[in-house]
Amino acid sequence: MKDKILKQILLGVVLALVSVAASWAQPETIVIKNPEVFKKVQRPAVTFPHERHLETLECLDCHHRYEKGKNVLEEDALEEGNADIRCANCHNQDSRLGLRHAYHRLCTGCHAKMGKAGQKTGPRMCGGCHIISK
């Protein structure tokens, strides 16, 4: 009887821990729309597979804040919901590198670099990321 109760308690603890861990995890995919910047859209929003990218990249490979050519962003700042880390905060109509160009340069640039290195990579053409849903 004690073994059965102990197993049930252990199972409850494990399920609680899994639930907490899942709540801390980044979403598997992120929809990139930025309607405040892209008021007149030409293509559908991008569904970005964040988890897939975490398998091969470090957070600071994509997330950055450059000062004097060095990425000074602290990884601790990368909290879900932190508006200060949104790309559009720096890459806007007033910046040297606008948001659309920043996304394309970072994403397709990385995909092209990986392709040239013979590695499995993501899409490099518009329709590969901007998928028209039926």
C-alpha cells in the first residue's frame, strides 16, 4: 500500500515539474508579423520555428545589440515578453538597417552560408518562409 501511495506522489511531482518546465520553455514557433511596421503587407507573415533553430544556434547568434562592432546583449535579457529585445525596437524606419532588410539579411544570409558549407538549411526563397495558407 505504501509503495502505491509513494508511486502516486512521485508521479504527481514529476507531472508538476514537467508542467513548470513547459511553462518556462520558449514557444515552438513564433509568428513574425510586426503590423506596426509592415502596415501594407505584400506577403503572409512568417511562422518561425524557434525550437528548430535552437538545435543548431546559440541565442546570441540571432539576438543582438551591437556597440562598436561587438554584441553587448546579455543573454539574461532574452525573456519572453520583454519588449526591449524586439527587433523592431532598433530596426525601424529611422535606422540605417530597416526591419525588413534586417530579417532578410540575418535569416536568408544564415541559410545561404549553411548551404554553401554543405549543411542542411532552411529556405532561401520568399515562398519558403512566407507561406500562403489555403
